[in-house]
Amino acid sequence: MTSTLVAAAGKWTATGDLPAGAGWYGRHDNAIVLTGTKVLVVGGSDGSAAALARAAVYDHTTKAWTATGSLQTPRRLHSATRLSDGRVLVAGGISGTAQFPAPGLAAAEIYDPTTGTWTSTGSMRTARWGHSAVLVGTKVLVAGGTTIRSAQSVKALNSAELFDPATGTWTDAAPMTDARSGHPAVVLANGRVLVVGGTLPTARDEDTALAYCELFDPTAGTWSPTGALLAPRADHQATALSAGAAVLVTGGRAPGGPGDGTFDPFSRAGAELYSQDTGTWTAVPDMPGGRALHRAVPLGATQVLVVGGGDGGGDDVGFASAALFDATTRSWSTAAGLTTGRFAFAAAPLTDKLVLVAGGVVRSGQAAAGPDPQELTVKAEFFDLAAAATA
């Protein structure tokens, strides 16, 4: 009997190392494409979960990283958003160590890629971390996140704000229907903003995943509920397809007890597709394996590369596996695996065929070599969909 081996798509190639390792645990603290194939990574956490002020720029023409100006305030679980003029706004987050409750930030600053420097701008009206941030026209919409509730507790926010780069000021926007944190936000083709799932803190070390989603209408300045996810999700990814006419949601942290007496210890393999036209979610085939704290990067208008991640637990090892979703066939195929497995890392599309991955956590908790609870990597690599995978 013979078997047929299906070659994995694409190929990963090691590129220049980051100046130093970092982990990025948020949905909107990801790498930012500046121009062409230059990419900025900023802030994040070190191996002890302390916030960082470092920033670095990758140039794919030289395959090298260069340290650039440091943030004025170290931060993690912040948001990074490319403005319409090419500058980058960083807002909120946590500064300092992993103390509880965290010292949340309202401060914001702007990176100028022409000078490599950061300049303070107006502070948000509410300190927050784990919030979403997207560019709506020329303004940045920040929504939700977590803030301090008391000396011993935190809470999720439903408040939203708009940043105007022309004036450097924030103004209140209408509040969301539901408070949430750790949620992704995506701009749809019709200009509305979709926020997807997230979490609600329920105790010091516990939170509950949400299935609720809602839409922001920038013309009316209002929020309205839309179709709920088929499954609650936290530490998941949401990626626009077909220029925002559809959104693919992938993975998420282990859901735990679903209420039927069973317990699911693994991250979600399920994926769902949102239609802008109907406002509903439909299931698509499961990913080849479950994952949380991964990245999902668009490759052109109809494909998404889902890469890395972990089980979302405290004693975790980063996955090397990757998969490709094709929206035209609603199917998954195996992609070549990373040379270094990782979760909570940075990733960015360089072109419709190239994806950059950098840094992240290789192992955490009891799986880490120590002495820090997180074992970071400085390794970076890029995926080329057009290249043949090596055996």
C-alpha cells in the first residue's frame, strides 16, 4: 500500500534577530507596516512580564533590524495604530511590572518614522489596557479594555474614544453596548467597525469569554449589536477578507466546562466567518489544530495565514504549525511550520505572499527553562507563499 504526501505550502526563512526578545499578548499591540516592507515593533513584555520601552524597525531589503527611539513610557497590552500620514499612535497599556491591579495608562505618544522619535500627544480620557484601536477615516477609535475597579480588582470598560491627529486630542465616543477587553476590532468594507468577543474579568485571576459582537457606525457615531459568535472566544484573532466584506475569526483560549459535565482542556480549533451583508456568523471547517495567542495575517484578499500560538495555559510551549485558509473554497490547507515555535509574538504582511514573524514566547511557566516565567526568543523569520517548502 502506498500513501500520498501532500506538500505543505510556502517556506519559512530565518532573517535578522530582534535586538532583544519581547512578548506581545494583546490583540492590537501587533507589528505595524510603516512603508514598503519596513515594520515597527514596540513595547511588549520581558520574561518577567515587565513592560518594555524598546522599539525596533525591520527592513526586508537588508533582512535586518535596527533599534529605533524608545517609548517615553514602557508599556504592554497597549495599542499601536498606523495613522493616515504614516506616523504610529501608541496608546494606553500597562507600565511597570506584573503587579495586580496593574497601573493602567491613559498616556499616548506618536512615532515619526522619518526621525525615529516618539512625541507625547494628548492622553486618553480613561486609562485602559487590552483595548481595541482602529483607524476610522483619519481618526483612531479606541474601545473597551480593562481598568482598575478597586485596590484589589479590575473591570472591563464599555467606553470608547476618538483621537484626532490634527489636534492631538481625544473626545468621548458613544459607549459600546457591552463592556469587553482583549477583543479584536476590524474595519468593514462599508466603513463600520466590528468588535468581536473578548473577555469580562470575574475575579483576580479569572475572566469569562464573550460571544457578543457589535458594530460602530462612524457616520451616526453609534454602536449596535450584531450577530453573536457561535462560540465565546478569548485570545482569538479576527481578520478581514475581501476588503472587509467578510471577517474570519480563528481559535481562542480553552473554553473549559461547557455546562454539560465535560471539560475541554485545549484551545479552540473552530473558525467562523462573518458576513457584512447579513450580520451573521457561519461555521467554516475547523483549523488543523486548536490554538490561542496566535496571529492571523491576510495574504491578498481571500487567504489568511494562521501561525503559531499555544494552548493559552500557564505552562505552555509555542506551536510551530501554520495553516492557510482560502475563503473562495472555505477550506484549510497545511502551511510550512515555523523554524521556532512561539506564541504572543508579532507578525505583519510584507506583501500578498510574504509574512514576517518576530519575537514572542517560546515556553512559559513550568515549561520554561527559567529563571523567568517566560522564555522569549529574538528569532525572526518570514514566510514566502510562492517558495517551495523543503522536505
